Amino acid sequence: MLMHLVKKDFYIIRIYFIVSLAIAAAIQVSIQIALPELPGTIILLYTVIMVYLLLCQNLSIKESKFEKAESLLCSAPYLRCDLVAARYIFLMLPLICCIILYQTISLILGTAPVSLFHCFLVTAIALIPLSIYIPIQYKFGYAKTKFILTGMILLAALFPREITLLFQSFNPKELSAFPDLYKYVLVIVIITATVGISMFFSLRIYKSREMV
């Protein structure tokens, strides 16, 4: 049941999904050429956040054109909690694709790939702003939140060097000194708590919405 809803989201923005991954590849190559000393974790984090911004905007634009689609889905054998859960599952796909894409390009360019722990770390950091944005959009709708999202996209696109250098101020090597079990448990707990709290508020907001 959930997979049908996930496929629905992918079908809506399948072209933008591919384009966003192509942009992520171009960003990775250009940053590695311009800033070869920059850690791969920072580059991956920047590309993931950029892809998320682009996909969230395009998905919201598409859904705003079909405002009654949600009402039809809720009248079908789909619960509102299914719609919310499917959205979160779908938004994990760009993250997974970005990680695979980054590791593939790193092998082609001969640069060091990102370790498994740092992939989990990027996931934890990238999901924090996303988990804040989704409930806000459910609450106020795309019309009121599109300016925030557009501004974030312009900021990330116009000042990539400054943003990546800002990310660089966070040194993940300090976490690497912890024992493997502790650091993996810590990051997994952060990911689970972030997504869980976000889904809780999103579901509460979505259940209270009136479908017209």
C-alpha cells in the first residue's frame, strides 16, 4: 500500500528527480576541482541538501496544481498516516541516490569515497532541516512556504563556496575517535528521533486538515 504512494510521488517528479541527480553530479565534480582540499563528507552533505531543496520545491509545485488529489486519495482505501509515511519514505530515495552517485564519481575521479559512518552522519545532518520543513509545509501549505524554500535554493546556488566552507567548520573527525559501536548508535538514534518527531507533528497537522 505504501509503495503505491511512494511510486505516486516519484511519478509526479520523475523528470525533476533525474535532473536533480545530474545537478548533484555537476556540483560534486565542480567543488572537487575548485576546492580539492575540502573533505568528501562536506561535499556530499552540500549536494544532498541541494537535491532535497530542488525536489521539495518541484514536488510542492506539482501538488499545488492538483489540490483535490489529496481528497481523492483520502477517500480511497488510503489512511492519512499512509500518505505522510509514504512522503518520508520517498524522501529517503534522493539521499540514497546521492550517496551512491557520490561514491561512484569518487571512484571515477580517483578521490577517496565517503566512509559508511560519514554517510550515516550526512544522513543525520541533512534530515534535520528536512524534518523541520515538512511539518511546516503541512501546516501552512506551499503558497506560504514557497518563498522560504526558493530563498534557500538561491542562497545555496549563489554561494556554494561560502556554504561549503561553513560546513567545513564542523569537524566530523572528532566523532571518529569514538568506538565504532557508540558512534553508530549515536547517529542512528539522532536519525530515528529526528524523523520520528517530525512524522509525529506532520501526522497531527495532516489529520487536522480539512480536505475539500
